[in-house]
Amino acid sequence: MKKFTGDLIKVTALAGVLMVVQVFAWDEPTQAPPGGNAPAPLNVSSIGQTKAGGLLLNTAGADNGLLVDKGNVGIGTLNPLQKLHVVGGKAQADDFCLNSDPAKCLSGSGGGGGGGVGQKMCIASHSGDNWFVTMQVPSSWTIADCKKTVNMSAHPFNAANRYQVGCVFANSVSVGPIVSQSGNAAAPSPNCGW
């Protein structure tokens, strides 16, 4: 029994020493998160949160990667002034649309081939005396409307009468080929809905 008691004292003493070593081996954080050595996790609170590193979203391929229900989104700015405010670079996408109407997309590919957000132009000219008239026309006009207007307002029917259609965009202009007033003009590229 004496040997058992001695062994029990030794085991208990060893366990006590190991417990003291473990307690002193762990360093408690010096401050509550996010200060000190433990960053706060992103969570569902209503308080704004920051993250120093990159943030990857939708790595599993959900239908929607990021939804912003209210407020503005800033890229390159901490004070966005619009729903999407990009500062310090260019925004790039496969297409830009003014609203859900595919006819108001820059690509001009929505809504049956029409589209774009440029201003339509109808251009009439006469090669004999070098005159031309450029008219800004409503977005509802078709190439046939331009042709009809040129035929009514140009010199009497003459092979030298010509017309073409075009578009004026914020930073560029596009025009289709010049055709005789009896011909059918082709839409310019990029197109603004001709």
C-alpha cells in the first residue's frame, strides 16, 4: 500500500506540474477583437466592417454572386455618389444598357437587332454641287423614314442625290455607306437603333 500511495503522489504531482505548464503556455489576447492579435470576423451586424485582404464571393457558383439591396456601391472610392460609382479606372462589361429595354444597349444587339443609345442622324447630300444636310432625327425613325425625307427635300430626283444614316455617341460618330436616293442605306456600326 505504501508503494501505491507513493506512486499516487508522484502521478498527482506530475499532473499538477503539467497543468501549470499548460496554463502559462497560452497567451490571452491583449485586447478584444479587432484590436490586438485577433481580427474580428465579418458577420451579419448592422455596423460597417472592413477587411484588409481580398474577398472572394460566390466560389460555388450560385445564381447571384453579390446583391446590394440598398445604398450605393463604390469601387475606388469610399464615398460613392451613384448606385455604382467607379473612380480611378474604366468600367468594363460585355454590354451596357440604360435600363431593362434591350433596345437601349450599346451593343445594339438586343430587341431584334436594333439598339444603342446614340442620337440618330439622317444625312442627305448631292454630289453635283457639294451640299449636304445632317438632321438629328427621333429614335423612332427607320431608314425608310430617312430615305423618304431625303426624296422629298432634295433636288428633284437626280442620280447625284445621296443619303446615309449615322449615329452620334458620347465620344464617337458612326455612319453607314452613302447610297443613291433610290438605294437602301445600311445601318452604321456601331448602331444606335437604325
